[in-house]
Amino acid sequence: MDDLLVRYTSPVNPAVYPHLAVTLLGIGLFFMAWFFVYEVTSNKFSRNLVKELLISLWSAMFLGFGILFLLLWVGIYV
């Protein structure tokens, strides 16, 4: 019976969790800053909804995965 069971291994090596966390959070913060600057410097007539949604989508995705790897890095396995 024990021969049929295979131990699960993560597709991402735990040694790269810190690098992924810092890199993804850095990219996410860049997109977040770009979004804030875009919102503050443009008036309501020059704003583009598609551009706002795309920048916020990329920011949310990078920050979300960055926080996931940050939690994995510190030992909070989600």
C-alpha cells in the first residue's frame, strides 16, 4: 500500500520564495504607483477606462501573487 502513495512536492522550489515575493511585490508596487499617478494627474475628460482597468488588473495580480509567496516564505502555508 505504501508503494502506491507518492509524496507531494511543490511545483515551485521553496528556496526561491523570497526572490519571487520581492520581485512580484516590487512589480506590483510599480503598477500601483503608476495607477495612482495616472489618477491624480489626469482630469475626468482625459481618463481612459480601459487603461485604468488594465493597470489595476496587472497591479492586483502581481501584488496578489507577491503576497502569496511572502506568506509562503514566512511559513504561513495557504
